[in-house]
Amino acid sequence: MNRIVIATAAIFLTTPLAMAGPVDNACIRSERGAGQQALCRCVQQVADQTLSRSDQRLAASFFRDPHRAQVVRMSKRDSDNAFWSRYKRFAGAAEAYCR
């Protein structure tokens, strides 16, 4: 049993991820993310733990259109306010974890 766990962990830790997430892709394509693959990958890992896939797509859109973040932040819609609360938690966690 232990050998199976060790073999599985070794495969997982040495196999590159085949698919990057939406935040990682947007980060790498952004001006600040160019050449920062490790940072972008870290931010995606935090996004995977804290945001739904649809939240990740919306957050990724902020890389392409920063004004959209301001529109969502200032929105009076309950769904946008709920998203912004989740996004702030994600951003704080990413800042702390991905230094």
C-alpha cells in the first residue's frame, strides 16, 4: 500500500500540469506576467482553492480589461458584491502565499 502511495505521489509531483487554468493563462499573457510562469502558476493554484471556475473566468478577464474590475467593484448588484468579496479573499491569499 505504501509503495502505491509513494509511486502516485512521485508521478503527481513530477508530471507537469497539462492544462493551465484561466487565471494562469491570463496572467502569463499579461504585461506583468510575461516571464513570471512560476508566479502565475502559484496564483492559479490559489484560485483553484478559493474561486469557482466561473469566478476564475471573471477574475481572468481583469487582466485583459482592468476597467472591468472597477465596474464589478462599484456595481450595486448583489451577485457582483458577492463575487468581489470572494475575489478579495482570493487576492489576499494569493498575495500571502505567492510571494
